[in-house]
Amino acid sequence: MIEISNVNKSFPTKDGTVVALDNVELDIGKGDFVSIVGPSGCGKSTLMMCVAGLAQPSAGRITIENQQVTGPVTDVGIVFQDALLLDWRNVLDNVLFQIEMRGLPKADYRDRALALLKRVGLASFENKYPWELSGGMRQRVALCRALVHDPPLLLMDEPFGALDTLTRDQMNIDLLNLCEGGNKTVLFITHSISEAIFLSDRVIVMSQRPGRVVEDIRISFDEERKLDIRSIPRFVEYEKRIYHTFRKLGVLSG
Ligand SMILES: Nc1ncnc2c1ncn2[C@@H]1O[C@H](COP(=O)(O)OP(=O)(O)OP(=O)(O)O)[C@@H](O)[C@H]1O
Ligand SMILES: [Mg+2]
């Protein structure tokens, strides 16, 4: 689905060139849920912006379904750390904004938007305004907006970072449910090692800047993905392995 080949990204700044990404190589299969973890500033958001076509690599190449990314990718849903809702639109119209911007008939997507809102626990909130919602609710609306046009690809940059632990847990469950069936490819950026393992088929570990891929771990469980899976030995082993890598890299010490 996504091929990232030898991608470098540098930013010229007044203090010299900042090399954000160094020869990043990563292939993501159709239907895979792939998380990226790495220290702050290592280039995760930069990589996602390049995949979305919102930034161009300085060198290397990114293709999505064999098409080189040269400008903004359209058949995608994107969720950022902030919900970025429009304050003057109610919840339903915020979700349907995606449809309007694509020039699609809004009436055809109304039921789907309402069904998505229901699935994330916002059944009776469609007429509320963003300022009437909690942070977690706003982020759920953003998730529905990213999914309403049923994109094959979801790009998520630390979408749950600002949420409290319980809401975050709930969002993780909601996201797995929404992606059920395996017809969505997800590239998910997170600071949480546990969240990455819980959600993903693969966890990619990146080094400090300039970011490169240092580990690619396939995650699989015999058990169903419920929250208590986080205490089973296999889960803990994955966590240990990633922490060990961060210690080896010098990201963590002691
Ligand atoms: N537009 C820009 N101009 C100059 N430097 C930039 C720009 N965007 C990012 N950088 C630099 O590139 C590096 C990677 O930034 P990026 O935002 O991708 O990191 P990140 O891994 O997403 O960090 P975090 O986990 O804190 O979100 C940083 O050193 C940052 O200062
Ligand atoms: Mg970032």
C-alpha cells in the first residue's frame, strides 16, 4: 500500500540545515495497522506529512498503491493531535465537512456520519457545538470526520496524546472496532509504547534525529485485543524489547 524508499528530509533554517529523516525505508501492506514510536523530534510527524503529500522528501520516494506521492493525497483520512473542529459548526456538520470539501453529496453520507458518531459513543451529540464537548469527545468527532468518506488509508499523528488515560483506553478500543475487518491501512504515530503494541500489527521504532528505522516488530496475540491483554507475558515482552532498544540508543538511561 505504502512504499517509503530512502527518504531523507532536511529543513534549511537560519542556524543551518536540520536533517529530520535519514534514509527511511518502510513498506506498509494493505490492511496493516502500523505504529511508529520514537523520541520527540525524531521526525515522525515529518514522515507522516511526507506520506500525506503535505511535505516533499528532500530525497527518496514515497508511493501509495504504486503512485508516487507528489502532492496532497486525497483518498485518505487524517487525524492530528488537536481535533481542529470548526467552532461554528455542530458535531454532525463538522463530520460532514469532509464530504463538503470533497464535493460529495452530503445527504448520502448523513446516515453514515450518524452511525459513526453512535459507534464512538456520541449518539445524541450531533447537534452540539465543539465548545460543548470534552477534549475526548472532540477527538472522537475528528476521528469520525476522518472516516466518514470511508478512506482506505488513515494517517494518525499522536491523536490521543492529549487525552486522559481512561478516555485514551476507550479511544483505542473504538479505533480497533472502527478498523475491524482489515480493509483500512493505518499509519499511527504515538509516544505510547503500550498503545502502539495494543493497536498494531507492526511497531516501527525510530532513532533520535535524524530519524531512521531501527526496529520493525511484528505484533501478534492469540488472545482477543482487550485492554487486559496489556498484562500478559507476550505483551510485556514486546514492551521490554522496545524499552531495551531505546536504552541501547541512549534515548533512555539508567
Ligand atoms: N518546517 C520545519 N522547519 C524546520 N525544522 C523543522 C520543520 N518541521 C520539523 N522540523 C524539525 O525536524 C525535526 C523533526 O520534527 P518532527 O515534528 O517531525 O518530530 P516528531 O518526531 O514528530 O516529534 P514529536 O514527537 O515531538 O511530535 C525537529 O528537529 C524539528 O525541529
Ligand atoms: Mg510530531
